[in-house]
Amino acid sequence: MKQTCKYHPGTPAQWYCPRDGIAFCDDCVGGEGDQARSLLSNKPLVPLMPALSHTPFWMILPFFLRYPLAPAAALMLLLAALPLALLSAHPAGWAMAALLWLVPLRYAVQALLSLSRGHFSAPPLTALGAPEGWPLTVGMAVIMTVTIGGPLLLAWQLDGRAVWLVLLPGLALVPSLLLALLRAGALPGALKIVHQPWLVLGVHGLAVTAFSVLLGALVAGAGWMLVDLLPRWLAVPLTAWLGGAGFLVLVAVLGYLACQWQEELDIPTPARLRRERRRRHRRPEDERRLQVLLREGRYDKVKGILRARLDKQPQSLVLQEQLMQLLFATGDHAAVLAQAEGWLQALLKHDQAFRVADIMRQLRALDEKYRPQDPALCADIAGLLREAGQPRQAVWLLQDLHQRTPEWNGLPQAYLLLARILATDLQWPAKAEQFIRFVESRFRQPQYRLLTQECREALGLAGG
């Protein structure tokens, strides 16, 4: 059964954590490639592979030998072989026969693509009309003509024993050429990397090369016997069907290897390309770690990580928002009120002042006496609350500032703002007069006297 990621149920899992017993997709792990680590425990992860991924192809050889006997594959080979009973009688018929056998080659391409993507059933005949794979079909036709078709034609016309020297190297080259073709998508690119499959597959590459030579030799030998024993009109179709079946067996083995080694061979299967795109566009590891911890319910750990980051970046609005959302969601109201001052400062710094009035309303719902400890922040918020039509809340923030922060040098301006709110917004000129006189008596410097005089004139209050 195919496993899916615990935190993304619609995404196939690629990794497994033996310590926690959790399957992850690429978005939920740290590190890159084979160095993937759990974002929960930071321990190495085990890649999740298909059940056959570690099985050498020679251990399941009966599966590949049965592949051409699947109904769709057998019918396609039969329909391609029968016309050869008529065409083989005339030299002109050989050209028509060659064109006819482009159909089995087209089917072989679809089988190779299907197998490389992990679909081990033979494709239906309707796959012949699929829009994908035409450059592969052309490339495969050229490869098979040069490596197999040409030597066989010579063998038909000349001494067959001498042609074995040409046929055997072709049989040895076919596996690497077809895998390189699958990787490159077209013949010109495949010729540049024809050596890579051998280098990557190692022992498996040598084994499939030996298997290709042995299979080709057996098919060719059987075909020679059929030609010697049977009339040409019967021997040619039988030999063609046998050759096509042998080729499909080889294609099945190569498709299996392409699926098994798709990362190492860099086979561009759709699933692998989607995975690569997800990897390229996934969020930074720190963000992924937070998401995994949240989904696992480790809220205290997430809070600790966010607070540690805020110690280094106290004005980061993103971090402040993430922490406050988590504190609200977990109902940690005491922590919300303790963290609120940093959040408000970050909002003002990042031009988010329009949100302050609503946030203060939320904070006052938790504690009706809440106000920041920083007097400058109180003054800034009081001005915003006044603009938002909340003068009483603004008064609450500013009153008693001389008792809370007697040494703050912004106290005169704050109390003159308070006087304006009292006189203009609340129509309490007498109370406004008290705060203006406090500033006059406490701060006798010329600049403060000028400020109080301007404030009186603006409010229409007589001098004290």
C-alpha cells in the first residue's frame, strides 16, 4: 500500500522516521537528497522505496518473460507479424514490412515510458495514439535499424555465421542506447550520454548487457532454425513475432531498471519532475520545521523557537504575528499580554498603524486595564486611538504617566496631547487645564512654555 505524508495526506511519502514511526513528504523534512533529517528529532530518515526497488531484475525474470504474453502486447505483435507472410515473398515487401514494424516500436516506447513510471502492466493498444513519446519512437527506430535490423538483413542475404560479429556488438549496445534515449528524450542527446547508464548501473548494467546479448542470440538462433525448417511464408511471421517478443522482454527489463534507478539515471518521469518542482519551491527549512512541530502539537517548542528568534529580531513583524497567533490559539492570555508590547511596536515600525485600534480592543477584552509599559508607545497609540474615535481609551493610556515614568522626557508632549483630547474630544476643558498647568509648573524651560502657550491658544483656554 502506498504511504502518504502524515501532514499532507494527499502527497506520497518519500521518507520514514524509525524513531517516531512517521512518514514524511519532501516538504516535511530537513536536509537535501540522501541527507534528509527529521524536523522533529533531527535524526536521519530512511527513504521509502517501492517494494521491488532493491530487487535485481534477474530475481524476477519470469515477470519480464511473461510481458509479451499480455493480451494487448501479444495481439499487437500478432497483427504486425501476420502481414509478413505475404510481404516477405517480394523484395519490395521488405520496405513495407519495415514501415509496418514501426507500430510495435511505438508500442515498445509506450511500454518503456509506462514501466519507468512504475506501471508494470502492459499498456493498452490505445496507448499507440498517445501524443507523448514520438521523438523516442524515431530514436528507437534508428537505433534498432542500425544495431539489429542492418545486421539481420546482411545475415539474410549473406553467410549468417559471419554476421554474428556485427550483431553481437549491436545487442550489447542496445540497453545503454535505449536508457540514454529515455533520459535525453531524443536521439542526438542520447548519443552524447550513451556511456552514462553503464557507469551508473554498475553490475546491473553488465548484467542487462549480458542478458541482451544472450536473449538476442537465442532469438536469432531460433529464427534461423525456423527459416531452415519451415517454408518462408510461415517462418518469417513466426520469426518476426519471436523477435518482437524478445524485444519487449528487453524493454520490460530496461523500463524496470529506469524506474528502479530513476534518481541516479536522472530519468525525467512526471512524478520525479513534480517532486523536483516541489523541492525547488518549498519554503525555507526553518519555516518547514515550525509547520511540522505545529502539526505534531508541540506548541511549547514552537513558542520557544519563536521567542528565541525574537530575541535576535525583536522588530520582526512576521515572527511577532506567528507567536501572537499561536498564543491566541492556545488560549495563553497571560503570554499574549506579556508579548503584546513587542507586537504593537513591530506594527508601528512596519506601517501597520491602522490595525492598532482593533488590536488594542482585543487586548482590553483580555484585561480591561491593559496598557503598554513603554510611555512612548502609549503616546503613539493614544494618538491613533483618538483618530479612530476612541478618546476615552486614549485618555486611559496617557493618564498617570508622571507617576509611571516620572523621568521620561516626552512627558510634556504626552500631557499636552492628553489636554487636547480632554478639551476637544471629550469637552472637559477644566481637566485639560489641569494637565496644562502641570506641564507649566513641572517643566519651566522656554521650549515647554512655548508648547503650553500654543496648546492654550489652540484650545481657546485662558492663561493660568
